[in-house]
Amino acid sequence: MASSKFQAFYNHPAGPKTIHFWAPTFKWALNIANVVDISTKPAETVSYPQQAVLACSGLIWAKYSTVITPKNWNLFGVSIVMFATASYQISRKFQYELIHKSSAGEEC
């Protein structure tokens, strides 16, 4: 039973024998880097343009992955997570700037 499930996965049109599997699999590295940055990088060093591009890319590819044949759920998953991590990074930067601008205004 397990071998037939593995064989079905291996021979799937978006399985490991195709680029449709490996491209989104390696794209997880971008998400891992973003998660590491969340815990190690100060909010003031987050780049709005970079995170905006990652968020938009995540949304575009999530939509695309559901309309192509075969549906690529690996691409959908990595793209949704990419949108989420990039959006969180943008919110971190925005909150940092909001707090520091309001505290800078109080000092004047």
C-alpha cells in the first residue's frame, strides 16, 4: 500500500521527476530565511520593497498554482507562507516606525 502511494506521488505530473516539484521545494528556503530574519533581524533593517515583492509574488503564484494543470499544491503552500511571512515583516517595520515616530515627536 505504501509503495503504491509513493509510486503515485513519484509519477505525478507535479512530482519529484519534474521541475514543478523542485522549484517550489527550493522556494521554501526564502521562507526559512524570512522566519530566521523575524527572530534575528531588527525591524528597522527590514526592506519594504523586498518584502512587498515577496508578498506580491506569493499572492500571484498562489493564484497561478490553482489554475494550472496539474494543480501544484506544493507551489500553493509555499506561496501562501511566503505571503504570510513577508506581510508579517512589513507589519513589524510599520509598527517599529509608528512607535519611533510617535516617541520622536514627543521629545520635541
